Amino acid sequence: MSSSEDDIPLSQVHDDSGDEMPLAKRHQKRPTPPYTNSEDEDEVVPTKRRKTIKREPGVNDSDSDDEPLSKVKDMDVDSEDDMPLSKKAPKTKAKKETAKSTPKTKSAPKKEKSTTKKEKSTTTKSKATDKSASTKKAAVKKEPKATKVKKEATPNGLVKDETPATPNTQSTNEEEEEEKYKWWEAGDLDGEVKWDSLHHNGVVFPPPYEPLPKHVKLYYDGKPVSLPIEAEEVAGFFGAMINTDHAQNPVFQKNFFNDFKEVLEEAGGCDVDITDFDKMDFTKIFNHYDQERERKKAMTRDEKKRLKEEKEKFEEPYKYCMLNGRKEMVGNFRIEPPGLFRGRGAHPKTGKLKRRVMPEQVTLNMSKDCPVPPPPPGHEWGEVRHDNTVTWLAMWKENIADNQKYVRFAANSSVKGQSDFKKFETARNLKNHIEDIRKDYTKMLKSEVMQERQMATATYLIDKFALRAGGEKGDDEADTVGCCSLRFEHLTLQPPHTVIFDFLGKDSIRFYQEVEVSPQVFKNLRIFKKAPKQPGDDLFDRINPTILNKKFQTYMKGLSAKVFRTYNASKTMQDQIDLIENEGTVAEKVVKFNAANRTVAILCNHQRTVSKNHGESVQKITDKIKELMWQKIRLKKMMLSLEPTLKKKEAKYFHEINDISKEDQQQIVDRLIARQKDQAEKKFARDNEKLKSEKKPLLEKSVLKERMEKIDEQAKEYAAEIKTGAVEPKAKATVEKLKAQVETIESRLQTTQLQLKDKEDNSEVSLGTSKLNYIDPRLTVMFSKKFNVPIEKLFTKTLREKFQWAIESADADWKF
DNA sequence: CTGGATACTTAGTATAGCTATG
DNA sequence: CATAGCTATACTAAGTATCCAG
């Protein structure tokens, strides 16, 4: 309603014109080649993050046109709270400030603290003993109809349950179908306890290293080297990828080489003193692995199938688990294999050795009464835990960044489904608060307190441009930023109100946008950039995601920075869908849906590298379109040959017959002929191949020659047509028949053109991420039902499984 | 508060696997 | 009926959020 600027759905704010600005405009290139990172070469940005700031900027200074100035002055007095975070003296201020700010907020419902009552009762924090705690509390509050029967008898299920299960899956199938647990009909979720019982069979370890054949060796300084097996494995990791970009990256090389030497030493060294990476020659190793790949590819269909079945059979027990007595799928039950760490962007640790994970490093999490799956022979589990407040089944620590890795439920599991559902409900709830929040931060943009002003400005950016929170990162990680970690050099202010963002965000994906901001925001940003700040300094030096989120919590329970992204993505999708007319074919509607999806993807800056054959395949489609047009015109010319008077009578219809120049026509014909010849040759070869295997006589060369001559004849005819501009119709052609043919071509032309547009529009935008994570699936379901588009056209099989809850609960009139 | 640890979501890419096509 | 050309899935890196100890 209110047309005030704040209300505009963010996505449209900047690219009003409706049609998205071509991405190319927004950022000309993909980030940076990974290897431009290291301290060395890039002097371009002399400003790696400066952690400390020289001196207190002070809010105002002489920022003449900043009206709040006067006040700013006073507030400058309590400069004490005004220090950048990093410098703050530990004590006091925090409370003061909050106290101050509280009076203002009208909207903030300060509830959440108390709401937790429920969980409190049940949960004694982490220690909850699964069985007992579980059962009483969340304990299957409402077992929906289905479910019950089945395997209840064998609660510890899996192990035994599994084996017999396999053979008769067929029969049980429909049974299972109807007894699927519909958690979304069972109501309520929250609560600290995540499960009542959890039984599973542990994890799958990667196969042991298979040594190279004796004749395949690393060469050093021109000579073969006999490496200890441990080192050979590491050399093999690198050798197998010398044809990739990673292998050219100096950082990758250096990290690999260090770790390689380390492993080599651990293993007792070898007969050669390896000191120089450049003297290492991996080609033999590479060729070996390359051959292996070829060999695998060359396997017969049956062989491949058999192998696959074997693998599946072996993995079956790990693929499923029993959650609260119901069978659920596990996501990543395979322990990650060793290899070289492929960090994205300019990651300081890229190329380091990711070591093999041993059972001793693995912690299992399951019910107390679940039989502990046997560890691999000769090994022990690191730990077996029974924590029902978390949703992971196994965990280990990775050696690159010392992070935890988890084995979790699959996306189609109830656990994941529930939290997904919750996420979208929280985002939907933001609808009810967004107006107040926007009002509030608009006001706070002028706050006298620097921290509040930064907070408001950051919120504005997060809300309008869908920025991520932007937590602090270490020196041993890629230098990427989000809102709170934006630095001086990441935005350029262009009066009157234009801001140019240019920074690397998550995954080192470049965020480049030139946008208009409100005058006040522009002023604020100028203040935040004011001297003595310089490149390398944080723009928002008094806030961080934690502070921001704390504030968000005061507006609404469950509100954090990321919720804005979800909200704005889904909101944008809803708005875009609302603009779609319910008309046209299914395919056309799908295209429109994708276009809506695309606006969301662009909002969220979801990119992908354009595939290397993109240009090629665009060219191909373009050629196809040209050819179709040419054919269409040919048909029309035929009509005129039959009935010359038509040209005047239906001038419009025949208008286009001169649209293609003779040169173009010749080009099209040339391509067509070349293609036909090519095909003829291939067919000839293929046929002979077949005859050979059937031990039949081969076709003579003359047959091919004959065919070729025929094609040449065609070519001559075309050439004549082009010359005269007239096309001789076929014997039995009639104007009607030709018209019908034109129709068919016309429609093929349209689909092809649509296809081309879609391809180009999507070449560097990734729709998947938003569909998977940001767009409330109920919107898609709504679209499907309202527009009569089968859900299969919008959700792939896995997505349908993941979003089963949405498919079964949303109608044609569902609203985000 | 800070920093680290933990647990969970979000992300692009490598590749397995499928489908159109010729 | 292979194979090119893609699309869907698997994989795992890289974020966010929150909690806890010092």
C-alpha cells in the first residue's frame, strides 16, 4: 500500500526496469583466479584486512550536510561507548547502551526468554539420557495414525531388520507408502530433545589405498623414485589432478609439497632427497589414473550395473537408520576420503593434505540400547555418545581447519524436514514485523549513538540487498566478507546516492552491484568511511553478527540476520508468481516460473561459472534458429511459385521472404550440407561396424559415394534457389499443406527461441540454490496447483522427497 | 565480553547418470 | 544405439548461529 520506498520488495528496488540487468553488467568477471591470492603478487590491494584501527573516528566531524550533526556532538560525549569493538574496554558500556536504546522501540515484544518453559522441564541440557528423558517428554506426543505396527517389535531394528527387509521390499512397498509418518500433521516440534530413539549401523570408511603398479612411479629430476606407500598415495592425489587449475596454483603446490614431504619423512623417506617441487614429474602417475578412468568408462553396461548393485547392497545398512522406531534415510554416511584440500578462492590452506580418518577419531551418537556397530577389524570407535539433543549420527574432526564433520540425516528425513519447515515459518513470521523493523531502523539511521547507527545501516543493507551477516574470519581462511565484515575498500560512494559494492562473499563469489541507497544511508556510509579510516579497516567497527542478532531477537523470536534472506527471497518469489498470467502451455508456464526463480537467485547473488561449452551451444541454437527461419521462408516461396497472386493478397504473410540475405542463405545451406555429409559418413561407418560384428559383407565405398553425390545435388539445387530467389515446390505440394508446414516450423521456432533466451539468462545464474534453500517450497506447490503444472516439472525427484511436507500441505491459494 | 567450540544451513562444483538426437 | 550434452545428485567447503569457559 504505502508506496514508501521501504516497502518495495527489495529485489525490485534497484533494477526497476523489470527486466533484469544482464548479469554481465553487474560483474564482469568471476572472482579471481585462485592463485592470485598469496601475499606475493597482488600489490593491487595493499590492504589486507587491518585488524586494528588507528584512532577513533568519532561520529560526526565536519560532515556538513549530516543533519543529526548537532546531536551527534553531544553523543560524542559518551564517546566511551563509541569505541570500535576491538578497542573497547571490557566493562560497563554494554548495559548502558541497551538501556538507552530500549525506551525507543515500540514494537519489540520481549518475550522469548520465557517461552522456553516447555523445554526446560524436559531437558537437562546435554545430558538427557535418551530413553528416559525422551519418552516422557516429546515422547511421541501424537503418533499419527499410520506408523504404529510394522517393526515396532524390533526396536533396535536395523541390524536384523535390514537383512530380511531387502528381499521383500517389493511387497512391503505400498504398505510402507501408507504408513509413512507425516510429521507435519503431527503438530508441534520445538524442544531441545531431538529424538527419542536412534539406531543406526555406523559409517562407511573409504577403501584402503591401492598402491600403484610397480612400473608407475614419480619421477624426480628425471629419474624414477621409489616412494613409501604413504607418500606415494599423496603424490598420487596430486598426480591425478595435474590437468586441473588447482595444480597450477602456486599456493596449492606449496601446501601440497610441504605436506608431501612431511608424510614422506614420517614414512622414513626415500632414496632420493626431494627438495624441489619443480623437479617432480607426475606424468606417469597421471597417465595411470587417466587410464584407470578410461578403463572404468569402457566397462560394459552389465559390468557397471553389477558393480553398482554390489555397492548398493553393501551400503544399504548404512543408508538407513531407525528414528523413533521409523525408518529414515541417512545423508552422508560415508566418511570423507583422504585427498588434497580444494579450498575455494584464494584459500591459504588449499592443497594441504586431508588425512585419512581412522575409526578412533570417530564419535558415534545413538540410543543407549542400540547395539554398537562393530568398528573395522583391529580398530575401536573414538567414542560412543547418547546425546538426544543433537541430530548427528556420527562426527569426526577434520585436520585442515580443525572443524567438525558430521554424519546427519538425509534431506528427506523428518528431522531435516521439521527444521526446514521451522525456518520458513520463522521467515513468514517476519512478515508481521518487517514494517516495524523497517520503520525502526530508518529512524535509527540517525541515531546519535554510533553503534546504533551502524546497526541500523547494516540492517538496511541486509534487508535491501540480501547481504549475509558477515562474521569475522581468520588469516588462515579465504578473505571473504559479509555485511558486518565489509571493509573500506569494498564500497565506493558515488554522489548523490549511489553505492558500488564490490567484494568477495561466501565461496569467494564476487558481489558487484551499483545501487541507489537512501540519502541517510549514503551519509552514514560516508561517515563510516571517514578518515582516518582507510583501506583495510572495517566499515562497521562497532558491531558484529552477534550484536546484530541480539537486537533482532528483540523484534521477533527466532529472528537473525539470515532470516531476512529467506524472507526476502520467498517474498520476492511470491510477488513474482503473482505477476504471472495463467495462460499458455505448460512449458511456457515453467519458463515463467524459472524467470521468477531467477529474480530470486539474482537477489541472493547465486552464481555459477558459465560452462565452457556455453558459447558453443548458444551458437548451435542460433544456427538452428536461422535454419528454421530459412526453411520457413523456403516454404513460403514455394507457395508463391504455386500461387503468385498470394504475394499481393497476403502481403503481410509474405513480407519476411526477403529477410535473409543471399550470403546468409548460402551460409545456412553450407552448414546444412556439411552436417548432412558428416552424418552420412558416420552412418556409413556405423552400419559397417555393425555388419562387421555380424560377420556380414560390408557396404561398398561406392554406396557412400553415391549418397554423397546425392547430397551434392541437393546443394546445387539450393544454390540455384538462392540465385533465382524462387523455390520449386515438390510435386504434390499445395498451398494448404505448405501453410501447415509453416505452422509447425513456426512453433518449433518459438520453442527454440525460448530455449535460447532461457539458456542465456541462466548461463551465470544458479537457480538451484534458491530453490533448495530459500524459496518456501509451498510457493512452488501453490504454483503447481494454481497453474496446473505438474510438480515434476518444478521439483526433481529428490526435491519432491525433501519437500513432501509442502506438497501435501499447500493448496492453490497458499500464501507465503 | 572474546574466542573457541559446536551444530546446523547454505553453496558451488565434480561427476554420475539420463535423455535427446542423429 | 551410441554418444554428446546436459541435468540431477553427491560431495564437501564455507557460511551462520549460539553457547560456554575464562
